[in-house]
Amino acid sequence: MLEHLGNGHRCTVGYRGTLDVLFAIGNMLLAADEERTHALVHRWREGGDESF
């Protein structure tokens, strides 16, 4: 995460820090699920394996 701007000023302790970390993890999970869903849809459209 060192290549991201502003990471040195990121709060990761206390109530606010915990919320920020949880939101970051949640956003990563949502992004991963979205990528997986798009891949499945494209595979289905191309006539690939229909088992999800």
C-alpha cells in the first residue's frame, strides 16, 4: 500500500481507524465480487460453462 497517495496519513487506530479499516476491507470484498461476477457473465455470454 506504499504506492497509494496519502497512506502515510491514514488513521488505523481507535474507533475511527477501525471503521476506516473495516470500510477498506468491505470495499475490497465488493470489488472482488464485482470482478468475479463480470467474469462469470462474460463467460456465460460467450457460451462457456454454464455452471456457476
